[in-house]
Amino acid sequence: MNVVIALTITGILNLFGSIFSYRKITPLLSIIGLTTAIVFNSMYWNTNQSFFNHMMVVDNYAVAFGTVCMVLAACLIIFYNRFMGDNDHHLPEVLSVIVLSVDGAIVMVSYTNLLMLFLGVEILSISFYILAGLKKKDLGSNEAAIKYFLMGAFSTGFLLLGITLIYGATASFDLSVISEYVKLNSTSTNYLLLSGVLLILVGLLFKVAAAPFHFWTPDVYQGAPTIITAFFATVGKIASFGAFYRLFQMCFSPIVNEWSGVIMVVAIITMFIGNITALQQKNLKRMFAYSSIAHAGYMLLALLSHDYLGGNAILFYSIAYGISSMSAFIIIHIIQTQTGTDEAMGFAGLVHKNKTLAMITAISMLSLSGIPLTAGFFGKFYLFSSAIESGYVLLVCLAVINSFIGIYYYFKPVIESYFKDSITDDVIKLKSVETILLIFLSIATILLGIFPGLVPAI
Amino acid sequence: MNSTPIDFFPIVIQFFVAAGFVGITMFATHFIGPKLNTRKKLKPFESGVQSVGNARQPFAIKYFLTAILFVLFDVEVIFLYPYAVNFLELGMSGLITMLLFMGLLLCGLIYVIRSGALDWE
Amino acid sequence: MNTILSIVPIQYYIILSAILFSIGVMGVLTRSNAIIIFMSVEIMLNSVNLLLAAFSTYHNDAAGQIFVFFIMAVAAAEVAVGLAIIVMIYRNINTIDIYNLNKLKG
Amino acid sequence: MTDLVWLVPLLPLIGFIINGLGFGKISKNTAAIIGCGSVFLSLIIVAGIFYEDLGRGGEAVQKTYFTWITAGNLSIDFSLLIDRLSIVMMLIVTGVGLLIHIYSVGYMHNDVGFGKFFAYMNLFMFSMLVLVLGANYVMLFIGWEGVGLCSYLLIGFWYKNREYTAAANKAFIMNRIGDLGFLLGLFLIFKTFGTSDFQRVFSSVQSFSSGDITITLITLFLFIGAMGKSAQIPLFTWLPDAMAGPTPVSALIHAATMVTAGIYMIARSNIMYALAPSTSEFVAVVGALTALMAGFIALTQTDIKKVLAYSTVSQLGYMFVALGLTAYSSAMFHVMTHAFFKALLFLGAGSVIHALSGEQNMRKMGGLRKHLPITFITMAIATLAIVGFPPFAGFFSKDEILTAAYSHSMFLFVILSLTSVLTVLYMFRFFFLTFFGEFRGTKYQIDHIHESPKSMTLPLLILMVLSAVGGGLGIPEALGGKHFLSEYFNHVFGGNTRIQSHEVSHFFEYGLMIISMVLIILIYQFTKQRYDKKVIGKSVEELKMSLWYKLSLNKFYVDELYDKIIVKPLNGMSNFFFNSIEKKVIDGAVNGSGQTVYFLSSMLKSLQSGNIGFYVLMMVIGIVAILFFSLINTITL
């Protein structure tokens, strides 16, 4: 399929950037490549084609999630130069890894075969291990990389064992065959199958950072370079949820009773751990890591819905969460480079330094906390109502309580930037393209908050 | 091709022979030879070159890099096996697919060579 | 080929793989050397490979064996990245004991 | 004009956008014109709608603009509902809002954040109008959150210190608890009716029997929402703290409009509440207790705005009692009159504060009637209106609620009557401390004292007229009047067959009026003596005088007697409620829950030890637990 091919070619071209001396144009090249891929991708809308001997199918679900991932990756690349500063010795290679990891994300949201799921997860994860350790001399970055790597590899083992057990039970890796088998055998318990499902569940819960498999998240998010953290928190999480929902709704929904309990408990623990621990975080990156854990808890609710509502809900939430966290992390980095602190007090008096930035901070925080008239509100609204439709009232109550706890810490940067005096009086200057991009993200947040119908149903 | 456990017996024998040979030679040399432990003798033997420092130290990164690259490219070869078994049935399209695959590997190789990872000096 | 399974039932393979996998898990749990942890992970992956091959034979379906190839290839890539990370850390702090890596916490 | 209803919320939004984006670039005059102008245009449209509605005879109109959200079989329209309830609310919001906007031009003229202030105020107007115009619970909720956000922004408008953080946090937590209730109610409505559209919900709710458990739950959840927003026990303590904001904000948001959102919401859902008698009962009791308690606390407050804040809480309690007694139109009547006189009181207080360069302590005021004549007169009318002296507005609306309480339950009636007495007490205390006696402030203040500019006194005068004659809309039949408002609302509440009648004999009504008048006059005398002529520090000669002389001088120790049997216990109660209940129990609960969460937070933090080994162990434990419980589960299935 054209999207994967376009991304791969872009990746390879980027790779050659430093050895054939065109490193200067590699960011441009990546953007062009990603744009091309986005265009290709959107052409698949409503076509439902299957590729590579039924290894992948590009349905609307895949198109939607793929587009989200690619757009976010494009935003990230625009900011990449600023983030790494002069230390861009490996710029072409890094861009190449980023683009190729998006390839993995595309595979993860459009697979119809467990082999492709595995490959997609690994393409994404291995790229992430590299990206986490990008700052070679920085101990935090080192630690993040090894933690991510060891635990990621460990969880891959469980994912693989799960896939193998399912293969053992069903004699196939193909999702349609597996789902037929599950449908036929949903009345009696097949332990091989059930264990396989649960182990895959574990593997994917690790990837989406749900408790108790979330421990890597805060450390990795804090240690990794900020822009890479933004990438993990947005593209990584969204692609993982894309894969998660696809598998469990397509294949395992007939035996939902056997895994819904696990998801419920995990969702509750995840939400509470994420939100409560985030309250006391001084370091903003760490706070957002916990908040992303909490978001994973909310998104797990969508997996419980019995019908296609969940898919729409998770897509909308992904978009809302993705754009808001992207701008949040970008702003954190800007603040961090300017004031030299990772803590919320770095935002003090932001409104006097750069009004646009303060405004964007406020909008993205409001959206993340789910205040109405921002995209985040409807994200939560869709998620919660899909869970309510499926009868999980208590779960939704707890989720609502959690989203209110969340508001508390999301307001920290907003309060700092509007109601506190700044430590320094420097004005923060941004390149016009960066300002435009940030404003674009904020406008998207508001627009989706007013017209949630803009996101098409899938 | 009916095989019974007894058909695996030669393998078992071979295993024991192999293990026994290793064990016997190791123990035998220990007991047969005279023991004369001098300072020089206890030093690690490095082809006659004077040994320097602790042996448990990081090896040169060159070895590491080369070894890793070898492993990577070596493992990719396993994809040639299924193709080799079926190449007649797969025909032209199979050939093109395989060429593409090798082409991608070649891109990697070009990168490795041009970025100087294999330069010894 | 199938007859192998009539002699050594599929359950044995499952149990063997499970034991191997558990050994791997225990290795990860008990060791503090990053490389040994990584080797334990490889044991886990290889136990999965074994099981896949067994199931592949059991079901008379080649897909399982192809999957093994992919796992091996991916594992090789993982090894490359993993060892690179470990080397990077060793250069910076002169140890690969994971218990020395707890600066990020809380 | 009805077709232009979409402009009503849109105009303030445009004002917000222009003022918000242009802050610092456009001049103060332009900002003021945009801020006030947008609200003014909205008011004109609302007036047009009001007029057309009168011609149409009160038929409700629902304007659906587009389908807003679709999720499965759930679809939410972006639609506005124009019926008499929303028209009245719109009139209050835009009318009082406009006056307060005009007032702010004078009040804020020296502030650097002038443009920002108007931007926030316009944003508030937008949210509030969405709240009252929305034709379904989702839009209501969005407006609800919007006004909360603006309130949060405006409370913190001036504050850069830590004190603000604590106050804002408290407001925040309490409102969140309320919102939680509201959201749960909203989700339950979705689950029960499959829609959130008012008209559809209310038509399908008719099939439920009275006292149905689902309906009771929904109404209870919604009421928790109302408790938070409208500051009822136990979620009321944020409102006095919210007085940290600029005074026009207190007038607009924390007195006239936002805090009545809870009352509006319950009045809107009257059909459901009438179906849930136990919830209604609960609403009435909570309202009555709040009214009493806040009345007591107001007795001893010294901050001029805090007195008014507690008074607001108390008056809101009245409205909830009316709602609980299914006297919805009386509640709305009181919402309206309260909006007039409480806005006036706050603006007057603002005028006083303005004149005294920011002084808020009533102990340091006094004798201001000479210096601030217009403020004095308007405040006098407002005070008379709030204490319920005929023929001012508060008299009629309060009288209606008292009558309703009497016809329903003696208990509520007694509490409300007691509260009325307290109201009179603290309002006259407030009035005399501020405007009579000697000036107790600094020399600097007395030199710089000045009557406020025209832009501030004009709204005061208009509101004074409204407070004076606003009661005319609801003159009870006992006085030979015609109750315009209750007839007007007949289209909204008339369809609700479960509203109890509150007929009482005319004789009782007369008695009530006379007694209340007499009481007011008595208390007037009492407080006048106490606070007006109070001499601080008696001379030595006085002590040597003969007993009789002393007796006569001290008016036969009547004052002291009063002190012993009335004032001391009252103050004691006040202190008890303020220090024990509010500070210890409620704030303690809020702080306690906060501390518990923080404690949990640090526990969970220490779980994140930084060791990969530990992380992996936790993962493995998790996996084992998942496998174990799932397999156990299948066995037991």
C-alpha cells in the first residue's frame, strides 16, 4: 500500500541524508514524505481495500488513526530543530527513525494478521528505544532508554506468547479466521485461547501504559528528550490503542465477559494511580507522564463498549488528547529551554512573556482536563457515554471523579502563567512557523470542542 | 516416515559421546599433566603477547559494531530459506519481491559502509 | 512429520515452552546485570519460537514457522539496539547493574 | 426577533473575542464600548423576543440549528429553547448584566487589566446565556461549566498571592463535587430517556410514577450539581471566599446570575422534581437550613462584601425552599427580585469601597450618608427591599415563599420566619455601620472620599427603581393585586399537574404582612440604637452619677437586657456556625479530603522506586493476578 511505501522511501532517503550530504533538507523531505503519505492515506477513505495477501486492510478506522498519527508526527518534525538545538549531528538518522516508526504505527492500526501486529508493535517500539536514548551523554536519557528497552522487550515476550497460544488454539494468525473460531467456540471456555487473549492483553496494556504495567512511563517520559516524550505520549499511545481496539473488538468481542473484568479493574487502577500521583509531581514532564497514564485509563473504557460507538469514541479522544498533549509538551520544552526548569514555576508570568503561548497553554490544559467547549470535553463525553450505553455506570462514575481530580493539576501551569509574576522578564520569541503550528493546534482543539461532528464517523 | 523413539537413539548416543569427550579431555588434562604454577604461567595466554591490565574490560567498539552488523545481516538471510524452497512456484513476482527485499538490505549496507562503521582505522 | 507429535504430544511442548518462558521471567526478575536480563528475555522469545514451531507442525500450517523467522529477525534488531544502549550506558557510568539506574523515580 | 435568538449569546462571544485578542492593543474606551455594546444589543434582541412572545401567547419555540453530536443512536442538537422561563432569565442576565457592565466602566477605569476584564465578563455573559437558552441538558451543562470557568478566572483577577490559591482551590473542589453530581445526573438521563432534549425528556417522564427510584436518583444528582453552583449546605463556603474578585464580578456572577443557575436548572426540570417528592422534600430542607445558617453567620461578619455574600447564600436558600415546595414561579420571582436588590447592594458596596480606596471593613466605615448621598439612598431602598418592607420588591417575593412554606409545613415556616428576622438584623447592622454614626476610618480616606462617577451611579439608580417596583409583578390577590408573573409562567409550569397549591386564607396573609412590618420597624429601632449612636468608651463621670440618672441615661438598661437575651445568643450562634460548622466541619472535610488524596499521592509516588527490578516484579505480579483471577472466573462461571 502506498502509505507504507511512501513512508519507507522517506525513511531511507532521510537515512542517506548525512552520507550523501543533503542533511539540511531532510526535515523538509520528511514533511513532504509525510504529507504525501497523508494524501495517499486519505484517498483510501471508504475503500476498504486489503493488501499484502490479507495481511493488512485499509478501512476507515485505519485511515483515521493513520492520519492522526502522521499529522502528529509531522507537527513534531516541524519542531524538531528547535528541540535538539545545535546537537543535531544525527538529524537525518533521527528523522529517519521517526518516519519509520510512523510506518510501524500505520501497520499497527491496519493489520488483519497477528504477524503484522507483532511487526508493527516492534517497529514502533524499537524505534522508540533508540529515540529515548537520543541524548547520549545525558544520564536521564540513558536511564530512560535502558528502562524502556528492558521492560519493552520483556512485555514483547508476553505479547508473543499470547499470539502463539492463540495460534495454537485457532491454527491461524488471520484475524477473520480467529474471530470465526472465537464466535463458534464462545460458549465453552478454551483455556489455550483464553490464556492467549489475556497475555496479548498484558502485552498491549504495557504498550498503552496501563497499571500495573505503567511503571516505565514516568521514568521514560521524564528522561527522554521532551520532543521524543511528546512523540511517545501521542503517536505511541494512539497507535497502541488503535491496535488494541482493533484486535479486541474484531476478534475477541464474543468472549467479552472473560476479559472485560480485567479491563475494568485495570482501567480503574490506572485512572486513580495516574491522577493521584500526578497531583504531587513537581516536574511537569513527569506530571504529564502520569496524566497520560490516566488518559489511558479513560480510553480503556472504549474497549468495553459493545458496538462501533467505542471506535468512534476512542478516535475522537485520540485526536483531542493527541493535539492537546502535543502542544503541551512543545510548550513545556519551550519553557524549559528558556527558564531552565522543568517545574511548573517555569510558567510563572508566561502571559507577560508571550501572550500567544500563555493562551495556547490554557487551551491545551482546558482540553486535557475536559472542560466544555474544548475537544477534550467531547472526547470524554463520547467515551463515557459509550461506556454508559454498555452499562458500566459505576465505572463511569469513577472516571468522572477522576477527571475532576485531573483538573486540579492541569490548572497548575495555567495559574502560574496567568496569576504569578515571572522570574525573568525575557520575551519568548518563536519562529513564525512554530507559532502558526501551535495556533493551528489550539484552533483545532476549540473547533472540535464546538463542532465535534467534524470528526467523521468510522 | 514412521519414527519411533528408538530412531532418535543415535542422536542420544552422539550427544553422550560429544559430552563425554569434552568432559574426559578436560578432566584428563587436569590430572595427567604435571602441575607447576608460576606467576608467568598463571597469566592469561595471549599468543605470546605481553598481557596488559584486566581482561574484563570493554572491548574495542569496532568489534562490537562489526559483530552486531554481522548478526543483523546474517539473520536477514533466514528469509531467503522460505524463498529458496518455493522459488519455482513463486516465479517472477517472487523474484521481484526478493529483489526488493535485498534492495532494502543493500540500502542498509550502503549506509553502513558510507557512514564508516566498517572502517577499521 | 506429524507422527512426531503422536510420540511427543503437543502438551509436552507447551509445558516445555512454559518452563523455558518461566526460566526467562525468573532470570529477568532475579538478575541485576542488564546483559543477563536481556539474555533471559531472549530465552523467553526462544521458548515462544519453540512453541510456534510445535504448533506449526501440529496444525500442519507453515505460517507458524514463518512467524519464527520474523521473531528471530526482529529479535536480532532488538539485540542490536539493546546492546547499543547498554554500551552507551557503560561508557557513561561504567556499570550495567540496573540497580544503579534509579535516578528517575517518584 | 425570535429568529435572531442565536445572536443573543453570539454577540457577547464576539465581544469576548475582540476584547480578548485585542487586549493591550485597543484603547480602554473601545474595550468598554465593545463590552457594553455587545450586551446592549443582546438586551435589545431579548426585549424583542419578550415582546413577540407576549403576542404569541407564551408558546415555547425550539430553534434547532444543527445536529451537534451524534454517537450511535444518541444525537444532541444545537438548539435553543425560547419559552417564558428562558425569556425571564435572559432578561435578568442581559438587563442586570448590562447595568453591571456599565458600572464596571467606572469601577475598573484605573485597572491595567481593563480590556481583559471586559473580555472575561463578556465570556461569562456568553456562557450564562448558553446556559439559560440551551434546549438540552448537554448545552445546559456546557454553559454551566463555562460560567464556572469565568467565575474562576474572575475571582483570581486581582490576586497574585497564595491566599488566592487557597480560596480558588476551595471554590474549585466544591464546584467539582457539584459538577460530578450534575454529570452523573446527565448520564442517567441519557441512559433512562435516550435523549437529553428538555421537551423530549419531559414528555417521556410523564409515564413514570411518582416517587420512581430512577427519577429520584436523577433529581438528587442534579440537585447536588445545584448545591455546588448555588452554594447550599454543605457546598456553600466557596461563595464568601469568591468575594476576592472585583465587586462588579461579585454582583454579576456571585449574586445576580450564576449562583441562580441551580435554581433555574431545577425550575427547568420541574416536571421531574414534582415526580420525586422525596427529593423535593430534601431540597426544601437543605434550602431552609442553609438560609438559617448563612443568616446567622452574616450577623457577625465585618467585611462588607462577606455580609452580602452570606446574605446571598441565605436568599438562595429561600429559593430552594420554594422549589422544594413546588412553588416554582415563586422561586423565579425571588430570583428576579433578588437579582435586582442584591446586584444593587453589591454595586452600592462597590461604590463605598471605591470611595474609601479599597476599604472593606465595616468597622472602619460609618457616617457615609453625608459623603455618598446617591449611594446612600439607593442602598437604603435595597436594604428595605431585601428585608421585605412593603411595598418594595423583596416583600412580595419573600411573602410568597413564606406563604407557601406555611401551607406546606410548620417547620419550614418557622425556620424561614426566623431567617427573615435574621435578615433584617444583619441588613440593618450593615446599613447603620456603613452609613450612620461617626466615620471610623483614616484621615486619608476622609480627605479622598468622593461620590462615584456617573457611570457607576446610573446603574445604581436604575437598579433602585427596579428594586422598588419590581415586586409589582407579583402582588398577591390578598392585596387585590394581580399576579402577573405567576400568570406569565403559567405556560411553563402550568403543564405540571403535580404542583401543590399554596392557598392560604387572606387573613393569614394580612397577619403575616403586618407582623413582618412591625418586626422590621422594631428591629430598625433596635439596630439604630445599637449601631448608630454607639459611643465608644464612656467617660469617668458617667460612672459616678446616681442610679436613676444612670438608669435613664442607659434607658433602664434595656440595651443591656437586649444584649444579654438577644444579641449575645445570636452572636454566639453566629460564631458557632461560622467557626465550628463552616470552618471546622465543612472546610475541614474539604481540606481533609484534599489531604487524604495528597497522602495517597505520596504513597503512590514512593511506589515508583526507580528500580527496573521492582517494576518488572510488579508487572509479573499483575500478570499472575490477571491470569489467576480470569481462570478462576471461568471455572466459577
